[in-house]
Amino acid sequence: MIKKLFLPFVVIVGFVGFVVYGRMKTAPNTAIVPPLSVSTTPVPTVTSPATGISPTATSGQYKDGTYTGSVADAYYGNVQVQAVIQNGVIADVQFLQYPSDNGTSAGISQRSMPLLKSEAISAQSAAVDIISGATQTSQAFQQSLTAALSQAS
Amino acid sequence: MRETRIIMGMPVTVDITSDDPKSMVNILEEVFDYFAYVDEKFSTYKSTSEISAINAGTLTPADYSDDMKEIFMLAEKTKNETGGYFDIVNREGKYDPSGIVKGWAIWNAGKILQRRGVRNFFVDAGGDVQTAGCKSNGQKWSVGIADPFVGHYDKVVKVIRVSGEGVATSGTAIRGQHIYNPHKRQFSDKNSHGDKSNGIYDIVSLTVIGPNIYEADRFATAAFAMGRRGIEFIENLHIGDHKLEGYMIDTNGVALMTSGFEKYVV
């Protein structure tokens, strides 16, 4: 009796194991983000520049091409950006160097993830005691980008 | 009583809740002196620093100062705990422990204040902060997460209240609408898996709340390097009984927060 059931049992266990293994391997890159009801626009708006870059360049301000900025120190490490100019305006900015990006292929342990709450960010009153932001790296970013754009001018 | 000075290339602010500000003057000096000491020893931009001597090969591990040995030990520990995403060896093969020195120094500065009997304060260096107790009106300290999309850090997108925790934000600010690749702005791309994303460049800001600023800072640094996976790393992170919480903002201006983050929200 047991002999007769053994093979189908093994097949079923094997199949279940295969399915479970398959599910484990395809761990989501991030939590599934539920559909958002966005009340404010998720696209950040341009504000006045801090250090001489004008974000919304009028067409034709820059020469088309790809320009590599200087390596700027962000205290934590180096930042170097590359600006792509198309039709006279900035089409894209890529990082060539960024602090903390040690490029290792070391993995982090994959664990099951609960759904994480998401929301569109929205500006709030800045009447706080402390503002926490990544100051260093952004300054280096602007520095490197300015250098790249100066070549395109 | 609050004072700000530029040290280690960034604004360092110390705020002490006190009925007698004059009595705090010497204590404030001691804290700022400590940051100057840290800068002299760990700055890779000072040729006279100990870290520069190490990188020049003129100092061997046996001769490292106690603080330097401690930093190297903590850096190794952090590297192991983050699967290598935190590493003080930079692209040129030189040691740059800035990513761990900052949080460690702020934490030590807080300990100086505590040893002097100060119970209500914050120490903020470049947007990473150690808090203790309350402000003068009895409320917890309020921390605003800076809007990562503007050049000026006077706009915030989230406000939390802390008392005793450390808060650190890692990231970069990408300015202006024009920089975004229009394709990345589509919501359908948010769930893309694998390396189709640009890794760390998909997120612009990751804020971590930890039991102290040393823990918050080193894990914010490592988690940001993980890109969108960073928030998952923080979600699973516990230091003793304390679960770390985080708030991650991506290039689309969408934030993901860990499961216990909202208990800090005003």
C-alpha cells in the first residue's frame, strides 16, 4: 500500500517544493506599491537655483552633447556627474561617481517583506527644530553639474 | 541655548534646554572642541590628519590612536552587518571613514553633554542629529525631513518628533524637473524588478530613526547604497529591542516608510 503511494507522494512534494522555491527566488525588488490616490502632483517643481544653475534653461542655451563634470568632494566621498544636452536643454544627468556606491555584488539577506505604506511627498511648514537632509552630497552634485554645464555653454 | 559653527565642512549646531544659558557656555565650548579634534584626526582633506598619514603609508595599524582603532573596528563591524554595502575603502583604494565618523562623533558629543549633566539637548551636524529629552516648552524635538528636490533646505516634506533617538538622512538632491528622464516618471516603472532600475539613483533620500545617531547614520549610509532595497533593509533591522524606522523618497517624489515610522509623525 505504502509502496503504491510513495511515488505520487514524492512527485507532489517535489512539485510543491519547486513552486515554493520558485516563489522564494523571485523576491520583489520592493514592496508592491498599492495604487496611490495622489492629491498633490508627484513631480517636484522647479525652484529658484541656489548656486548659479538655471534649471529651466531656455532652448538653445547649451550646446548639444554629453559633458562630464569635475570630480567634486562631497565629504563622504566623490561625486561626478555627466550632463546630456539635447535640443539645447538638459535632457538627463547621470552619476559617474557617487559616495557609498562601492559597487560590490554582496547581497543582502532576502526576507519576506510586509507591505510598506507609501505616499506622495508634500511640502509642509518648516517650523521645526532640526532639518535632516543630505546636504553634503547635493552641494557636490551641483558643483560637478556646474562644471559639466560650463563646458556646454 | 543654541549655537552653530562650521566644523568638518558642515554646520554643527548644539542646542541645550537650560534656564541658565550662561552656565552652558563652557560645556558648549567642550562640545565644539571635540568636533574640531575629530576633524583634525579624521579629515581626509587635511594632510596633517591621522587618516591622511595612514593613507600615505606612514602609520601602521599598531600605531593607530585608540579612536582610530575604534573607528576601524566599527567600520569592519558595519561592513559585515550590511553585506558589504558599507565600506570605508573608497574607489581609489584609500580609507575614508567619514560615513561612520560623523554619526560616531555626534553620539560622543551627546555623551559629553550627558556626562556634564545635561538632559535636554540636540547635537546636529550637517542634518544628522542626536536628541535627548525635550525643548523648553516640554515638547519633543521636531525634525523635518528636507525636501530632496530643492536646493535650499528650508522646505520639509515630513515632520517627526523624537526624544532620545538619532535621525540621519542619506542621499542626494536632484534639482529641477528637467533632470528627470520622463520615462522614469511613469508609475508603471515603480514595480520593475532587477537591475533595470539605476540602483541607488532611483532614490534620492533615505531617513533613518535609530536608538542613537551612530546606529542611524551608519545604517542610513549603507541602506542608501542599496537603492530601493534600502527601506527593506531598515524594516528588518533591530538594535536590541529597538526597531529602526525609515522614510525613503524616490525620484518620482513617492515615499515608502517602514511599518513603525508613523509613531514618530506629528
